[in-house]
Amino acid sequence: MEIKIKLMGMLAGQTPQDGKLQLPDDATIENALIAVDVPVERIAAFTVNGSLIKDRQHVLAAGDELTVLPPVGGG
């Protein structure tokens, strides 16, 4: 299946060129993160189709849009 993926902030450079990612059916958010080589520990939050999802085992569907947000720091 194909999803859209957008990595924000310091992870933006790991977004696929066309913003699309091919995954097996029943792939999870965690599978998508592994596919783009993003360590799960470097993630603050993610949304699927604009909804905040807390479980990285959430099963994705074809056409979903996954946005990945890293932690924000500073002062």
C-alpha cells in the first residue's frame, strides 16, 4: 500500500523525495518509521490524517497521511 509521509523539523531531510512511502498491507506507524530510518525515541508525536495518534502500533491504511513531529527544545 502507499501512504503519504511528512517528517517535520530536524527529521525533514528523511522525508522521501515525493513524500510517498510503500508499505505492506497492515503496516503500523512503527513500520513506517523503520522504513524511513527514524528511531522511535526521536519522535514526540505523530498524526494520521490530521488526528493525533498516541499508539505507534496504529495500523495504517492506503492513502493515509502520516506526519511525524520530533521533540522541540530550546529556551
